Amino acid sequence: MKTLLIGEYRQGKLLDTTYELFGFAGQLGAETALFLVGTDSQLPAYGGTLYLADVAVCGEYSPELHKQLVLEAIKKENPDQIVFLHSSYGWDLAPRVAASLKVAQVSEVVAIQEGGYEVGCCNAKMRRTLKPATAQSVITIQAGAFEGVQPGGAPQIVKLAPAGASNVEFLGYEPAEEKGVDLAKAEIIVSAGRGIGKKDNVGIIAALAKAFGGELGASRPVVDAEWVSHDHQVGTTGQTVSPKLYVACGISGAIQHLAGMKKSEFILAINKDKDAPIGEVADVLVVADLLQFVPALTARLSQ
Amino acid sequence: MKILVCIKQVPDLESRFKPDAAGVWFSEADLAFRVNEYDEYAIEQAVKLKEQLGNEPEITVLSIGPDRVLEAIKKALAMGCDRAVHVQDSAAHLKDPWQIASIIATHAKDQAYDVIFTGMQSQDRGSAQVGVTVAEQLGYACATTLVGFAYEGGAITAKLELEGGIKGVAKLKTPALVTCQLGLNTPRYPTLPNIMKAKKKEIAGVPVADLLKEEALGKTVSFHPPAKKGSGLILEGDVSDLVEKVIGILKDKTAVLR
Ligand SMILES: Cc1cc2nc3c(=O)[nH]c(=O)nc-3n(C[C@H](O)[C@H](O)[C@H](O)COP(=O)(O)OP(=O)(O)OC[C@H]3O[C@@H](n4cnc5c(N)ncnc54)[C@H](O)[C@@H]3O)c2cc1C
């Protein structure tokens, strides 16, 4: 079996997550080749074939051009699987490649199984096993599901030059917003999820945070609804935290939230749903209505 | 201008899921359904664009599925879409993303839509494939995961969400398809007068066989709960007992309480 792994490069840097692709290929027991729109001044620690296109010419976000380049590498390499990370780069580019080849795509794989690939569904509550029906297939792997492996060595480079024009003009990056609260430094974080029900209830969670002497965190819907500001958001598109204690109140435990807090030393979750996926990472899951439990805990702590 | 919004109806995700008889998707018994959250942002952005252009554009909303999806369609009409296409398919859950995309593309190819909005993914399957695949099949420019949208003179300026709070800004000429991320805008609640008005809007029913010409490229082998790897403690019962237990555990297992 042969895989073509699609590496990532952003804002002038080869992304470390690229090495997770090798972890996946290793579990699959497959040979590898790597594709990258990057630069030869920053090469991955990998001794195999590297299909390299120059980012200075192709741009970091130019999906039409990148698609053509990946297709060219596929023609040369004839891989069984073309593997992307399930990231903003991967979920944007992978379906374009799969559609051009008219092959199956399996998105956000969390595990390799005998009969196919396992993926999450229903907001991480359930799983599906999927099997491509085409000889070639496109795979995207969930961030963090496969441990990164640095193969080591220096690549044999096959240079690719872009053909055609881009139909999207990339205007540049906007940096992340200034952080008012640096959650990464907090020892205790108490986070509010959509389960708090309404903006007025943020105070209940903030009071518990205060009783613990910690900071207030939040899941994304709470931030999107503007109940709290973005600098409190924990997760892939917020902050990554690892406090001594993380208290998740009314948070279901979607992968994008878990990615930001699962390294916490101790996780206490309060959820009325016993099956909520937050239970997979929680040290203690309290099955209760947070509107009753949280004020009671706050009162007890304040005694 | 012609706008298309593609929406999916999904179950309430706080439900408990059980496999169906075939073991490849969930049983619909006892489930309540609603508009996929990502698609609500797509509907809202389409309506905002229509308003920006003096209400000239016509918005078509399309949904594939059994008759229950009419509820989702009616919500979209009440939010401001003008007409609807219901692709009638009681076995939509057995189609793969390639087939779903091809149904939409087959409908869209003679309609000359200028802008197509979809959610970035569905909450139940989360493949994040359908939107981009529709764009590929139609040869439209496409950008994904929008957290910002602006339109001027035949071009869209899209703010794309990347990891860690960074955003990318890209410009696309229409015809184009964009996939909408959570937080792109604030989806409106349908008002009572608009719900009444929506009742008079056209919903065209189209049998799926009229639009589906493609075979599936992949198949679902099984639908099952995750292998329980959580080793955590689950506590249930009376609130004051729970508080005492939690305090005890925190004193024992963490250094945060003394
Ligand atoms: C590209 C991308 C990036 C993302 N980035 C992030 C990110 O950085 N951070 C993030 O958090 N999310 C992120 N998300 C969103 C993520 O997928 C989930 O939608 C989100 O985390 C859900 O938030 P939640 O758990 O608060 O809400 P829900 O999933 O709606 O869960 C609410 C929970 O509250 C419980 N509940 C309800 N009422 C009560 C009550 N009275 N008492 C106790 N429990 C109750 C329910 O049982 C449920 O489990 C991202 C998504 C995408 C696609």
C-alpha cells in the first residue's frame, strides 16, 4: 500500500501537525511520499520522496493551484490513499482532489479498523465505520488522533511547478484577537457551555470560577452568541489550556473543545446528559442540572 | 441575482442515539429534528445579501430528505428565502457525500445561481464535503469556513477561519460557493408575520430519481457508540450529596482545595 501525505505550511512555517500523517501511515503499514507547498529552506525531517512546490510562487492559500499540484503528484506516485489532516487546509482541499479523481473521501478518521475507517458522528456521541468503494481514496485524519512521528532524514525532492491560474485571490492573514485573559496561565478554569441556557446564567458560572479563585472559560457557542468575549474561548479556534482543574459546565465535549482542554490535570464535568462525550475525558462527571448543582457548589466553597 | 442555500435537517444532538435496523445510521424513533446549525448561518447570510442588494435577488432554499424536512424548509422561508426545492428522498441517509453533492449540482447546473451558500458541515455527519464537492462539480470558485462575508460588484470577500483564532482573507468572483462557519452572523428568529407569509411561498417537490445520476463512491459498514475509554467516575443523585462528594474528591485528588 502506498500513501501520498499532504503536509501543511502556514505563515512561513512547516506545521508540526504534518508529522501526524506519518503516524497514520505507520498504523496503516503503508509506504509514504510527502507533498508540500513550502520551501526548500525548511524541509521536513523525512528521508523519502517529497513533491515540493514553491510557496513563493503558488501562495499559501490558493486551492485551485494546490489541487492541480496534488493531482500532478498523484499522477507520478499513483498512491492508494491521499491523506490530509482534517484542518482548515485539509477539509478545504481534500474534497476538491477527491472530486477531480471521482474517488471516495472519508473525513476526520479517528481510527483504522479491519473493515474500514472509523469516524465520529452526531457531535462525537457516536461512530461510523466507512469503507471506500473506489480503488484510490482520499482520507482526512482528525487532529491529534494519530500521534506525530518524525521519520528523520533528508528528502529526495521532486519539484512541481504550478500550471493554470487561481480563481481565488488571497489577500492575507488577520492575526488572532488580542487576549484580555491569558487562560494558558490559569491554574483553575471554570467554563460555561451552551447548557447554561442564556446569557443571564453566565454569572452563575463566573461565581463558581471566583469561589475557586480561577478564571472563566467558555465553549464556542457561548462566545458566538456574545454571552462572553472571545478571549475566554477554549478549543481549536480559541485557547489551549492545561490547568490543574478544569470545570466544564454544560459542555457536550465536541472534539474542537476537547482539543483545547484535554491536557488539564483534573477535569470535572457537569452535564445533565450521562452520555455526553465530555465523559470520555472527565475524571468526574456529575450528572445534574447545572442550574442547581453549580450554585450549591459555589455556596459550599464560599463557606 | 440568483442565490441558492442548501440546508439539511438534523436530529437534536442532545438526544440519545440508537442504531437503525440496518445498523448503518440512527433510528429516527423518538428524535426531534431541526435545521443544521451551520446552515442557519448560511440562510441568514443569503437573506442579508438579498437585503443589501435592495431585495432584488431571489433566494431558493433546497433540502434533500423525507417529508419531515419540510419543517426545515418552512423555517428557511420564514427567515426570508423566496422559494424552495424539496428533493424527496426517504433514503437520503444512505447516500454518500458525492451523491448528495451531485443531486444539488444537477439541480443547480441549469439555474445559473450567482452565489451558493451551504453550511461548512452537518452536525450529525460532519464530513465537510458536500459544499466543496458541489462547487467542483459546477466549476464554481469556492471558499470554506467563512466567519466573514462581504459582497461588492460581482466579487465576494471572504474571511476564512483558520486554527488558533487566525483568519485568512480571500476574494472570489461569482459564480461562487461559500461554506458557512458558526458565528458568521446572528441568525434571525422568524417573526409571526413572516411565518404567515412563508405559507404562501412555493415549495417544489422533486423526486430524487429525477436528479440522482451517480453511484455511491463509498459505503457505511456500521453505526455504533464509541468504545468507552473514559475511566472517569460518574456521579448521580441528590445535589447536596453530589456537592459533598465532589468536594471530597477535589481535596483528595487535586491540589486546588486545602
Ligand atoms: C472548525 C471548527 C472549530 C471549532 N472550534 C471550537 C472551539 O475552539 N471551541 C469550542 O468550544 N467549540 C468549537 N467548535 C464547535 C464545536 O464543534 C461544538 O459545536 C461546541 O464545542 C459545542 O459547545 P457546547 O458543548 O457548549 O454546546 P452543545 O454541544 O450544545 O452542548 C451543550 C451541553 O449542555 C448540556 N446541558 C444542557 N442543559 C443543561 C443543564 N441545565 N445542566 C447541565 N447540562 C446541560 C447538554 O447535555 C449538552 O451536553 C468548532 C467547530 C468547528 C467546526
